[in-house]
Amino acid sequence: MMTLNNLLLVVATLTVSGTIMTPTIADTQPPDYKTLKKYREQAAVTELWEPVPRLVDTTINGGPPSDAIVLFDGNHLERWESAEGTPPHWDVIDGHLVVVPGTGNLRTRQAFGDVQLHIEWRTPSTVSGEGQNRGNSGVFLMERYEIQVLDSFGNKTYPNGQAASIYKQHIPLVNASKAPGEWQTYDIVFMAPEFSRDGRIKRSATVTLFHNGVLVQNNVTVHGPTEYIGEPLYREHGEAALELQDHGAPVAYRNIWIREL
Ligand code: MG
């Protein structure tokens, strides 16, 4: 049976100065007060007491964390406008934000930089079209960098254009798509690009993306704004809105919240 003193001896012996020392049968005497005090002082050298992380409440009715900006909770579109700056023209149906094809993109009124974004989306249960024409929409970070939204459940297209791709730049690590008509989640960490004084790119944007809880983009580098044709090329810009794409399909969204990083 190990006594408390023996236990203290073993712990102190194993941890002193980061050196692993094996206790022997001869180590029968508990360390004296001075020795323990010295160990404590050595251990304190690597303890960081500042800064103290701000408390975030994650228990609020299973909803967003307490420091999130709720962009859409099913009730209204006060935080949104059209891509032209006019009042939002998409529908809110049964608490869901639904693309009205042909009306153009929707964007937040607020601009953002580095963010954590949670967004849920659903492609139509009635399947129509093929490839890029099946349940297409998109989440544009800073109005420029698209994470593709698409029905990629048994729907062949170029993989750097399927759901959870960084459109035309990065293929997702796996296809974590659910069937059309089912709700899906994106959890995104986006680090905005930084530009030097002369306007040239200093630090490219990066994206980490979980699709339905599965890691599909692991801190990938964004090469520039999303382009349909040709290579992306960074152009200097400041903070910008989160934008959702009208690509001709009545894709629905819900539970959209964002944390500024
Ligand atoms: Mg799209």
C-alpha cells in the first residue's frame, strides 16, 4: 500500500526539472520541506497565469455560445441585405432562410475579418439537375472566398467544385454529404488575408472546415478570390460581409452564427 508520503516522493522524483528519475528501494525517506518548496518553485516557472480565458457560456438551450453574433435564428433578416445593399429578397419559410432563385446573393450588413462560423444548410429533397446544377449555393467569406454548397450525394462533378470544396482551389478530404433534403452543418474557421502597405498579399487567408462534424479542409491556404475562370489573384481589401449565393436553387439555411476571432 502506497502512503501519501511515498506518493509525494514518487511524483516529486518523476517531475523534478523535467528529468525522469526512477525511484529505487533506497528512496524510502519523504522529501523534506525545503526540497518540496524547491520543486514547487521550479514547477511554477512554467505556469502561465495570464491571460485568463474569458468565460463563454455554451449551455444556452443547446444554441450558439454566448459570445456569438446570431446572424439568423429563424425569426427575421435584420442583419441581412441584398448584395446590392437593398432589403433582403430571400424567403423566410418555417424559420428557414430560403434562396429565391434569380434574386441574387444575400449578405450580412456587418463586415467581418477572422471568424468562426456555424451554418446549417439543406438542398432540395426533390432532386433536379446534374453536377453544378443540383442544389448549388455557396458560403462566401468576405464576399470573395467561396466554400461550395452543393448536393454532392451521388452527384458527380469536378471534386474541387463539390460540396465543402474551396471552390476551384481545394478538394475536400472526404465526402461527408448527407442525402438531399437533410440538414447539414458547416463549422468554419476562416483567417482573413493580410496585405502589406503596398497592397500586396502578406499572409494568405486560410480555412479549416468541418462538414457534418467531419474535418474536410485542414487549415488550407486560399490562393485568392474565387474565380469561375482562370487563376485567383489577391486584391487588397478590408473587412467584408458574409455572403450567401443564389445559384438558381432553393437551398435553405438555418442556425447561422459567427464569432469574431
Ligand atoms: Mg456555389
